[in-house]
Amino acid sequence: MPALRLPRPRRLLPLVSAASAAALVLGSGAALASDLFFGDIPLVLTASRMAQSPRDAPVAVTVIDREMIRASGFTEIHDLLRLVPGFLVADWPEGSPVVARHGLGDAYDRRIKVMVDGVTVNRPLWGDTAWTDLPVRVDDIERVEVVRGANGAAYGVNAFDGVINIITRSPATENGAALVTRVGRKGFQDHGFRINGHTEGAIDWRLSASHRRAQNFRARRDDKTRELTSGEDVRNTLLNFSATAQVGARDELDLYVALNDGVAERGTVEDWQEQPRDEETRSRFVHLSWRHSLAPESELSVHLSHQDERFRAGWMTAGELVVPIDMNTDGRRDEFELQYTDRPAEDWRLLLGAGVRRETVRSLRYFNTDTSLSGTSSQLFGSLSWSPLATLTLDVGGTYEDHHYSGSTFSPRLAMNYALTPESAVRASAGVSYRAPGFFESSAYETIRVDDTVRWVGSRQTTPVEPERVRHFELGYVAQFSELGLNLDVRAFHERYARYLDSRSCIIGEPRCVPPENYEPFPHAADRPPKQFRFVNSAALTRHGAEFSADWRRPGWGRIVLSQAFIDIDADVGASDGDFELSAPTTISSLLLVKDLPERWRASLGYYRHGEMYWLNQGDRVPVVNRFDLRLARSFGPPSADNEVAIVAQGVNGRYPEFYARKFRHEPQLFATLRLAW
């Protein structure tokens, strides 16, 4: 493999190896993000925690770069994943947006690990992602790297069905200030600013803030029951600060602090479980990292992070019996990680690391107690890459984890990449990954009480559950045809799931459904007895298929990014949910067409389609969906400036069903954007 030529941003630690660059980006906020990907040899950073060319990466990775982000017109982070082969995205008015890969999705996307600059941001309570409350806005993202499959070997439990790493723009690569304002239909507003600077003490910093308001759903009548369903209006305010300081010739410190304050207006007067209410969320994120260069191709890094979330919501039940419902929750995660990278020989690359994290949750509603639940988990991880031939790279990696609930697990991976030409390679990769149950899945005791009487029971976990397991195998082909301006990524996959966690209901009072103490249910119809739910390890599943993406660009003409996925799910006899096999559409497609026009105009078209499918649990059937987005923009001012005015139309073909066809319709949006930089 030819020597890597990495650029050196102003006053940034002069890292010249791919291994040290990986630790820098994953720990700090992507100080070399744009240069690594667009240099002489493009690199990905999330596959094995070490920077590698796509030809050598042990798993399939999609990169959504800044040009794609801008051209898509998306203003919310979860929407960007529509550009990834095989990914499904849905919004719904009764909770956070959801993301799934190749089906098996429900209201809580707890099987995908989501990170910001290498730091986990999944919520401790559910294990899902609060997409609208993340500590970064779309305009501050450098790129998004998505591992399209399980990657427990690199990140341990919960990197079970994919890894999403949102890499922010480094303050070391920018100067000046920028202002973005968006205004559109139905009161849509999205305003933000960013200020970058540096001091004489070799400190680069950035301060950014934003405020967003949108009506994503209007209340509507259920097509079958004619009951009024929930609407959704969201407001969100974000403030974040990042700084990079070089301390001497070998050391660098990075700090990232973010505060997020959000309100979602949800509910309807016709549903006692979804009464009108304001759901208030306040989140805080802190990340501090230190990197020390031991040698030109050897580095030690230390990372500390803190995340906490305060959720407040409640309402009064409707009907004859008025009961206050308390939905308040609190969650917290503190994490420490140590990582060492080295190149012990020309053909070898090594990564070793260890981490410990403590998670705490509290909710009277979901656990029937005011006492906090907490647990401490630890892990050891490593990766070794060997190139015995110029055309062959072998990668072996694994993570041993001691989880506070599930105990010890080991997630191994073995991969081989063989270069067919200097610009193309085939990959074979196999491994085992696990997902530990979250606090709610392992300890739920969801109740509504009136004084000392239990009047309603939701989920109640009375038996232990085991961690989910997936054995995964893939064959891939990656090619970068520089003369044609074309990148190809083709992949076939086979995944065998065991102990898949799903909820199962029972009628309270039956032999296997013992009621809680002091149980006196709300009045109910004789033919609709009250039920409670519990999580069980369901029957095994097999998921297989193929996917590809093609990215073609020509300077002065534009760019075309096309992706397609074909999926099939087979559930063994005895599966707890008959919709498992229907949860994946047979095909998922996306197309982003970007066309350069005269006089600094640029137009883009986004097309997103999936076949008929079922969202599990709180979701339901969704028919074939076709969505078209349009964007027309013009740059102005000096050629090097980032000034732009744009018009964006999302869902130009009208409202479309989302998550539950009978109930929810996603609203189209039309807005104008003004971007100024100086």
C-alpha cells in the first residue's frame, strides 16, 4: 500500500500515519475529517477504530459527505440516513424518529449504535437515539460514517445492527462566522449561527447555537376506527462549544460541550393514553480527550465523556376517573476510554483499548419506584491488521465485555481484503455480535397508580432475558475508478439471529400472567380484558440479501449517488411476532442527483422509495412509499465564500404514510434558506 499523505491543518499535531489519524478523529471531533476523506487516498475511520481506505476496511461503510448533506436539503440528522443502502427512516408523532437497517424496526431503534465524534449518544433508558435532541446540528457536520452491519468486534454490545458515527467540523479547519436561517410553511423555522476563532495560545474554538420549530404531523382520523390520532409540533434549542489546544509538540487536548433544550407538543383529547401534553427534554453532553504522540506512527489517547437527559411530561386521564400520569425520566452515562495505536512493523497495524462506563436511570412510571437503577460495564478491545502481500490484508479483531446485566460476552471478527487492482478489492468478513437488554427490557414495571392501588400495568418484566446474538457474514466488492469519477460498493450478506428480544402480551389473571399486588384495573369492556407485556427471547431469524451503491461525479457537471438494497427475512417456527418476515420491504432505493448549472446555480433531486412493509410493535403496515425532494440553490459573493440562497421542497408528491399507515401521514415541507459566511 503506498504511503499515506495526510495534510496538516494549522497548528494541528503533525500526525502522519493512518493509525494516529483514527484516534484523532474518533476522539476529538474530526480534526482531519475532510482532508482524510478527500485526500489522495480516501479513508474511513469507523470500521475498526483505525483509519483505512475502503479497500482495506473489514466491513462495509457508507460515507455521507458534506456535499451530499447540503444537496439533500435535509435539516434533521436522521433524514440523512435515507441516503444509506438498506436503511429505513420513519417519523411518528408519539415519540422520537426511528431508524432501522433491513427491517426489524420498531418505535425504539436500540439495535444501532450512534456516536458523535466517536462518543456514544444512545439513551440509557431505552438504548435508542433521541434524534431531535442530539448535541449537533446538521450544518456543523463534516460527514456521517455508517457501518452497514453488526460491528461488535470494534464497539462491543449494542453495535448490533450497525454503527453511525456523526463527525463534526473541526474548529481547526475553519475561521470567521456563519449564519443560516430557514423559514417555511406551517411556521417552520430553523435558525443557527457559528463563530470560529483562535487565540495566541494555539487554541482553536467554535461556538454555535440554533433554534428549530416544525409541525411534523397534524392530528387526523384513523382510517379504520375514525378516532383522532396525535399531532406533533417540536421546538428545539441547541448550544455547543468545541475547542482544540495543542500543548507542546506531542500533545493535544479537545473539549466538546453541548446543551440541548427541546419541547414536543403531542397527544389528542380522544385517547386517554395520549392526552395533549408538552414533553420537555433537557440534555447535556461533555467530552474531553487527550492525545499523546509516542512516535510518528504510535499514539496514546484518553477520552472522558458525560451525557445526561432530563425528560418531563405528564397529563390527566380522560373519562370518569381522573388520574395524573407521570412520565418523568432521568438518564445518565459516564464513560472512560483508553486507546493505543501503533505500527510495530511495515506490514502490521495494531490497536488496543479498554473502557468503562456507568449508566443510571430513574422513572417512577417505568420501574414503579423512585429509586435509581444503575450498572457499570467494562470492555477490552483490539484489532490487528496484517498485509503479508501487497494485494492482501487480513484483519482480526474483537471486544470482550463485562456487562452489568448480561455478564461476559466476546465479539470476534475475521476479515480478508484482496486487491484485484490498485483501485478495487473484494472483501470477506465474518463475526459474532451481541446486544445486551436495556434497563427497560430487563427491569420494566410500568404502572399507573392511584394512591396504593395499581390501576394499569404496561410492561412488567418478571423473568430474566438473555442478550441477543447475531452471526454475520458478508462478501463485498469496493472499487474507486478515478478516471471515471466512479465509486462502487457491492455487498451480499447473511445474518443469523438468536435470542431476538421481542415483547409478548398476556391477559392479567391468567395462570402465567399473575396480577401485581393491590391491583384494581380501570373499568373495561368484558370482551377487552386488561393485558400486560413482557420481553422474551423469541425464535431465531435469518436475514440475507444484497445491496449496492454507485457514486459518480464529474467537476462542472454534478454528481449522482444511487443505492439499492434487496432483503429477505425468514423467521423460525414459534417466533413471537408474525410480522417479523414482513418487517423488511423486498427493496429499498435512494437516488441523489446533483446538477451544476450556469451562473453558480445548482439543482438537486432526492428520490427515496421502499416497498410494502410492517413496522413492529407500536408501528404497523406501511404501503409502497415514494418520496421526491427538490432543491434549487445559488451561491453568491467571493468564490471561496459559503454564501448561498436556496429553495427546498420536501415530499413534493404530497403527504405519505409513515410508521403506521392507518394513523400517520408525514407532511410535505417547503422552505427557503439563506446562508451567509464572513
